[in-house]
Amino acid sequence: KQWYQRRVRDKTEAIILNSDTSLRGNYFPPELKINGNLIKYVKATKVLGIILDEDLSFKQHADKKLKECNKKWSFITKSTNRNHGLNIRSLTLLLKVTTLTKLHYAAPIWLWKNLPLYQTFWNKVVMKITGAMLNPHRDIVELFLHLPPLQIQLQTLSIKFLCKCLTAGDLLTSILLQVEGSLSKEFSDAISALKGFLAWKKGSDSRRRHIHLADESFRELALYTKAEINQYQQKIWTDYIKNRIQILVHSSENDERLTSIISNVENSESLLNKDNYIFGHETTKAEDSYIMDYIHRSSFLFGNIRSSIYPNEENTCYFCQEPHDTASHQLLECKELQDSTFKELSTAINNEVNLTIEDIVTNRELQKLFIKRIRFLKGQHEYILGEVNEQQDSSQ
């Protein structure tokens, strides 16, 4: 008993939670004692693995988790670059299993306020996985990697968390109903996300303002399946991208491609999952990097990119010397690269109504032809590069 009392005394801390920092200097908390032993007041303490601070900003917890995520990701990718190491499928799997699990723990509680802190980390993750030489179009890359943006991941986690609160019993439900009236932006966003999910489950005619969490019928809608959550996550992800494109004053070629990709995803009515994931187990990192180059098209492999960065560089194809070289040109137009892979890919696209190269995001058969084509193009690029290196060596 004495040992237990000593442990309680040593581990017990007190903290005053107050978001109004102006009051702290004028407030003197009362003394708290256990068996005559004074309990110390602290500015931050850990509860169930989350570091609580005085103003509930969770900044210390966010900083700690960011360091852990960076350390774990650096360890996983320390021997991986564009041409060597783990392939894309392995990297994405390890990211989800080892790194995102740390980030997702209790994320609806603390991540809403600290999401901007993780944008640099997420940029680094995407660049390492893709093996890109330049900054690729983020939305296109994330769609092909099946990695939703962090804000979409957080919104999905919040929906799952609040659905469980809504169906867990009267105590948690009553707390949730109190939170519904909160003026906090974070609480408001989370409740809005929950109502959006419930409205989607109820039917297309429903609106968020018609959702009343106190209504027993809506609580039944909060019982979800994994398939429903995945389907809704893809919906809010594509809606998020479409909304971003709509507010652009001037859309780029990549934005137009992105619109086409989103349209193909919605028309196919299939989820982005392992059945249509373009990157396989058996490929090398070098092959995956080339595949990704022809997906995001921001690479020195293409004349339009080289000429945009180097003013003295001409926008011509390495192989046929035609002007206006692009990824699409090398895939489907270059006269010097028209082998069997070219015929198979172009035939598949031309023989199907409304089929385009952007359909590789969900069309498994088109993905196989696309990968065969990229492997051929990779060999041709390596041959050209070898000739250039030989000429440089001989000139020296």
C-alpha cells in the first residue's frame, strides 16, 4: 500500500487548461495534496499517449510526432533513391504501416490545429516515393499512389471517430451533442465532416443542415462498413480536387489532365485500391521512377521540360528530332519509337470509345500495356545516354 501511494504521488501532476493566455499571470491556483504531499503544477502532461498543454494547442505533441515520423521515414528510405532501393509499392506499404500509424493515433484530437506543420514532411514523402527529378503535380501523383492528402486522411479519421462516439452510448453521444454547438473552428469542421458523411449515406437529396445528431435514425446511419468509408473518402478527395481546379483563374495543362483523370475515376465507379494499383511487387525502383515520370510528366526526359528550365536547350525529341517533345509524344507519336509496345498501346486506346491514356488510373489492362511501353522507352533512353557518355569520354 505504501508503494502504491508513493507511485501515485510521484506520477500525479496538475494542469490548468485555459485558452485565454491573458488570465494566466493573474491566477494563482490552490495547493493540491495527496496524503500531505504537494502535487506540482505543470504546463504540459501526457494523457493516454497525447501531450496536453495549457492552451490545448497540442504543439508539443505535434512536434514530437513530427520528429518520430521523420526519423522512421528516414530509416526506411536511407538506402533508396531514384534508381535503387525499395520500389514504390514497398515504400507506400511501409509508409502506411510504420509512419502514418504514428501520425493517425488520436489525430482528430490534435492534428486539426497542427496540420500545416506536416506539409513539408508530406512533400518529402511524396518526392522520395516518386523518385521525381523536379516537383511533380501533387494531385496527379497522389491519385496514382492512392495516397490522399493529409487533410483528407484527417477528415476521414474524424468521421470514423465521431461515428463511434455517436453509437457508443448516451454519455459520449451527449458530449458530442454539446460539441456540436461549439464555436471552435476545429470542432465545427469535424462535425461538418460527420454530417456530410451521414447526408451522403442517407441519399443524394439530403443536406448537412437537415442532419440532426440527436435523431435516433441518424445514429443508425453512423454504423458504417469499411467499404462505405473508403467510398466516401474517395468522393471527398475527388470533390476537393475539383473545387481547387474551379477556383483557379488560369488552369495549366496538368490541371486539364487532372480533370480528365478525375472524370475517369468517377465514370469507372471503381475504388482506387490494390486491384488497380499500377505499381507491382516485382518492379525495380528505377522502373517505377520511369513509370512515374510518364505519369506526372515533369522530368528532364522530355524536351518541353528541358527547354523550360534551360533557355539554350531546344524542345526537340531525342529520337526523331521533332519539335515540341512531350511525354505524350514519346508514348504515342514518336516515329522512331514505334515498336510492338507502341502498336499495342495505341490500338487499345483507339479501339475503345472514349478511352484515353489517362484511363491508366483505373484500367488494369491499359496499365499492363502502359508499363510494357515504359520499359521499352527506358531502354531507349539508357541507350541514348550511353552513347552521349561515350562521346564525352572520347572527346576528353
